[in-house]
Amino acid sequence: MLNIKIKIPVLAINGSLDFQVPAKDNLAAIKNSLTRAKNKNFETYEFEGMNHLFQECKTGAFSEYSEIEQTISPKVLDKMSAWILKK
């Protein structure tokens, strides 16, 4: 078991349709680790309908990547900037 002592603010985000990093497992593990480290300054957030690249998508499949024109969802940028501005 790792002895994690991260005390800085953390925003951990995932897309619900991410096939590379399963959102629920990843965010739960991050939350668990930061809680054990007694870090009270963190947030985890799962973006519904987004892939590994934080693009709005239908399936999250790799084959879909080339069909999506969006670089990154404005919803993700809004969340990140709002979170940073609160700190």
C-alpha cells in the first residue's frame, strides 16, 4: 500500500465513457487515497457522456475519436476554471 501524503488542492476528473481509465474505479481510488492522506481540499467529478479526451461522445470507443471535431468539451473547461478560481 502506498503512503500518500498529498496536501495540495486536487481536482480529479474522468469521462463516464472513458475506456482507458474507468471513471468510477479511478475516482473512487483517488478519493480513498486523498481521504487517507487527510487531504480535505479535493474534488472528484465524473463527466457524463465524455471519453478519455473529455470530448462529448456517444460510445467512447476509440473508433469514434476521429469522428469528433470537438477538441475538449467547454463543460470541462468551465469546471476546471471555476475550480481554479475558487482556490
